[in-house]
Amino acid sequence: MKNKILIVPYSFDDQDYYKVRPVLCLTGAVGEFQHIIVAFISSKEPKEFIETNISINITDFGFQETGLKVTSYVRPYRVVSIPITAIKRELGTLPLSLQQKVTEKIKHLFELA
């Protein structure tokens, strides 16, 4: 499941509003309730530069594997744990060329490197 791009109901900051959105799965299923940790993906270019954002450009090699339709941005600081039963469907897979970049950005974000 890791590195898959999924469609799930995602809660926004007000916690009362859910919208079905693409997310990047960061882990395999864990625990009794089979939760995964996912990061929000948006097609809107961030208004401010955040060093840990990752762009998935329509011109990137392997973009078609993602299932996304337009250039999008993974936001690793917007993560949530969800049960795998919340997955609506799988869109695609993050290209191998971007998987290492995601790992590096997450290490930087959580100060693990």
C-alpha cells in the first residue's frame, strides 16, 4: 500500500467537513484496525514556499502511473491516520523517481536525518 495514491475522505481544518481527495500512502497497514498514514495531495500550487512539499509534475517521468490528471503537490506536513476501510479507490502509484524524494522530505520534516 505504501507509495500508492489513493482516494479517501479527508477532513479539513474545521474537522466537520470531509471531501474526497487524493492522498499519498506513507505506510503499510498497521495495528488491529489496519490504519495507514497518508499525506494530503492538492492540485493547487502552495501560496508560500514550504521546503517539504513535493511536486508531481505532469512532465515528470512516470506521471501517468499516478492516476492524477494535473500537476499536484504532496504536503507531508498534512498527515492523518485512517483505517484502510476508508479507502474509496486506488488511483495509481508514485513513480520510483519520486519515492526517494518523499522519504528525504519526511526525514527532514521530522528531523530524522
